[in-house]
Amino acid sequence: MREKISMILWAFLFAVLFGQVCNGFYLPGSYMHTYSNGEPIDTKVNSLTSIETELPFSYYSLPYCKPLRGVKKSAENLGELLMGDQIDNSPYRFRINKNETLFLCITTPLSENEVKLLKQRTRDLYQVNMILDNLPVMRYAKQNGVSIQWTGFPVGYTPGNSNDDYIINHLKFTVLVHEYKGSGVEIIGTGEEGMGVISEADDKKASGYEIVGFEVVPCSVKYDPEVMTKLHMYDNITSVKCPSELDKSQIIREQERISFTYEVEFVKSNIRWPSRWDAYLKMEGARVHWFSILNSLMVIFFLAGIVFVIFLRTVRRDLTRYEELDKEAQAQMNEELSGWKLVVGDVFREPDHPKLLCVMVGDGVQITGMAIVTIIFAALGFMSPASRGMLLTGMIFLFLFLGIAAGYVAVRMWRTIKGTSEGWRSVAWSAACFFPGIVFVILTVLNFVLWGSKSTSALPISLYFVLLSLWFCISVPLTLLGGFFGTRAEEITYPVRTNQIPREIPARKYPSWLLVLGAGTLPFGTLFIELFFILSSIWLGRFYYVFGFLLIVLLLLVVVCAEVSVVLTYMHLCVEDWRWWWKAFFASGSVALYVFLYSINYLVFDLQSLSGPVSALLYLGYSLIMAVAIMLATGTIGFLTSFYFVHYLFSSVKID
């Protein structure tokens, strides 16, 4: 019966994907929308953002023109809300293939508070982010003779030879359109409009024009208020040239009345709809980045391979020598020789703080699983930048549902260490609360700071209750269920008995924790180049879409963490140090320390424009969350590998 249901599901999926004759197939991105001549297009505005403050604010917090029918918020997913996006409708009206220059509105005389706010937003380099057909507006600027592309346009500007500020009040839009014939192309979209298919049957309906580009040239133009007050919204005006003289630009000062105008030009383009995001994802000097990443990967992989080969030969030689001796010789060898063979009666002795170790390993499995699945889906194109907030939303729900894995691993490890299931509920509850609790405390502190700054990235109370409800209704029950399964799983038995009296550990010239901290440098070597790109995408507003490379780096990081932890565990056992549990965890988990220090380095040297203690506090708070997550994930990888290595090592030796 189960096989029949499976066959029916596969047949249905096959029919949906390949049932129509198609000439093309496209997966990532938003659902394609075709427009006919003269059809109106909605434009939207997102939060104002700045790389100087990292505090987003609502577009309508400034005295901009509002739509005739009032401001309406767009539906936003969980990821967009957490990132501080606030997408509203805008008064800017476009009609397909109709070039026009229009008047929007004229403000009332600017008050002292409005002038102060406009000047502050201008000097903090705030950008206006507009969206047309799910495409962010792009502008091109020249710096030192090099053309640079930006998303958004500035609120205003401050000339170098002047103390005055000027507002951007005239926008020259260029909309690139591609004529679409509807010739049997089947497209599956996964954007903000949801999953959808345009099939051959919809040819007539789908034919028209696709929007494949959205560009702007911002200007500051001084208008005569007496003339502009006679106009109404969307009245036609003569085309405007961007003035280069400051006396013809609109200054920001009290009692000034600012007129807002715009013009739009539609240009036919050969860019196809599936390729319209290429301009946003294009990276300057991409070859340098690729070669740098590949070079780093090859070096780290080579070093890890050498370490692994040397280690494998050493262990096999030890095992071979030990097993070739008869029992009498083994006893004599145990008395005469030092090394890992002497800690056979202590190697599985219960570690300090066993409950905390089990909880951290359980949460580490949850975070690692979330990271791997998310990056695989992103590398396959299911989480494209066209679907704003989808990456963060997917990560949150994956984390919630992987609570079952956290509970299972934490409780099973608890059973293994204690030899009994008693107290498993407390372990499962702690696993459900440990990492989410740390994140909740940090976010609450940061949220109070954001509330004080009136930023759109401050989480409303309602969203707090939504997140807590999701955690309590999904993650907690699944973690407890996973813990229950952990009590029913096959017991992991130790291959050797533990002595009643612990063995004395020989004194060492240097503390073992120094070696543990130093071990984190090798995993960090695989990570730091991608870390620079990730930090740049988060804090400098750049698109990050090289998930294929990130997946390779992640897999290599897993291998290196496992090898480093195993080698360090073996070294500790060789010097008769049987307290390997926590050292195995932090041997690879110490990479988080270097990640956090690198984040501080990035703040000091690469985010020099970041201004104010609030922005620095936000940056450090989010960096701390990232470092804790990396510590739990990498530490878990190293610990589990070391545990199974020690188990295999001592089960391979014949001991009475």
C-alpha cells in the first residue's frame, strides 16, 4: 500500500513538471508577470537604509509624497520582518511603454524638526530603496573613473565645498522591458507571489512585456513654489535636466517648500526574464575572489590530508604492535610503556558538567543540520534574492523542526554517559531552551536599543509572541519527542570498564587548553575568506549569492573540524590525559573565538564608516549570536567524531 502511494506521488510530480511541452525551464526567482501596453505598474518603497548606522527607518518617516489612497503595507514574511524591511506602496505610477514626466506633490513649509531629520538622514548616507516588479532600483555612479553600481538612491547629498544639504526631489527612471511572445515556455517561480506555473495553455494571456531592469538617475532641482502649487498629482510637466549648479538645486532649510517630480522612460532590452538578476549579482573582480577561495581550499585540503595520513599510520602502527603481543607481554607493556593504552580504565569516565555537554551537542546537531540544508537549498536556487526574507524564514523553520534531532542526540548522549535514562526530560527541556534562550536574551537587549532609536528593525511585541509561540508549539514538543526516541534507541555500550579510582594525570609543561585554543586556527583558515564576503553582504548591503562555494567551504570545514578534534584527542590520550570530552568539543569549537575576533577586526578596519555606539552595539550583538552558533556547530562535529574514534580505538584492542 505504501509503495502504491509513493508511486502515485512521484507520477503526480512528474506530470506537474514535465506534463507540458516546453522550450525552457527556470526555477529560482519570482513568478513572471507580463504587462500589456499602457497597463499600470505598482511601485513600492522599502525601509531607508544606511551602511553608516545599520538602523533602518520607514520611508514615510521623512516628508515624502504619499499615495492618494493612503499608505498600505505589503504582506511580509517572517524573514523580512526580522531584517527590518517595511515595504509600503508609493505614489510613483508607471504605465507600460508610456514615457512621461509628472508632478507628484509639493510639501508644506519645512518645520525645524523636518529639516533636522532630513539633514541627519542625508549626512548618515541613507538610501531610498524602491521596488518595481520585485526588482530593486539600481543606479550607476563613477568614482575615480570607475563605474560602480548601487541599489537605491540617496536621500540627499552634501557638496564637499559647502555646509548646506540638498535633497533628491527629481528622479529619472529607466525601465528595461523585454517583449515576450509566450512561445510554449514553462516557468516555475518561487518568489514572493508563491509557487506558480505558466504553461503553453496560457500563451495568449502571458504574451506582452516583461520588466527586466529598473534604473534611476537622482537629481536635486529647485522649482518655483508658486508655479508648482497650481499643479495636481500626476499632471504632466516639461522634461527636466539635472542641474550641476548648487543655486539651481533644492536646499534643505526651514520654510522651504519642496516639489517632487519624476520622469520615466521605457527601453526595450534583449535581457530575458530569467537573467534579469544577473546585473545585481555581478561581482567586481570576481576572478580574484574565485582564485583566492580555490587557493585557500586547496591548501587547507592538502594540509588536512597530510595530517590525516600521518595520524592514520601512527594509530595503525600502535594497534598492530599492541595486538601482536600475547597477554603476558601486554601486561608487561602496560607497566613499562606510557600512552593512550594506559588510560583504558579512565577514558570513558564521566566528564565534568555532563548535562551541559549533552545539551550543547544536541543544539550543535540542530544548528549544523539547519546550516547544511539551508545552504544546499540556496545553492540549488530555491532561495534567490528575488524572494526577500526567504533565506532567514527557511532557516528559522528548519531550526524549529530539527528540534527532534537535538532532543534525540542530547538524550542519547546522556544515556550513554550516565548509563540510565533517568533525568532525560530535564536534558530535553534544556536542549530546547539553551541556544534559543541565548538568542532571545541578546535580541531583547538589542531590541530595547532599537525601540529607543525608533528603527523599523525593532521587533514589535506581536512578533515576539509569534516567535515564542512558534518555539513553544513546534520546537519544544519536537525536542521532547526526540528525547523520548533517544530513550528508546539502542544503547551505546562502552568497550572497556571504568576503574573506580581515577588515574592521576601526569604534570605538563604547558596547559592543555593552550593547544585546544590553537587548534581552532586550522578550521578558521577554511572559513575566513567566505566570512569576509558574508559580513560584507550583511553590513554593506551587497548581495551574497555564491552559495555553491559556501557549500564547498562548509563541507571542507566539517572535514577539518573532525580531523583537528580527533588528532588533538589522540595527542591528549598519548600523554595519559583522559579528560578528553570537553577538549574534543572546544578543539574545533574554538574557531568561534577567531570568528568573533575577526568580526571585531572587520568592524574596526572595514566598517570605519559605522557611526555611533548604537550601531556598534548592534554589530557586536549579532556577531556574538553568530559566534555562539558556530561554536556549537563546529564543537559538535569535533566531539562526535572524537567520541566515535575513541570508542573504535578501544574496542579494537583486546583487553581483559
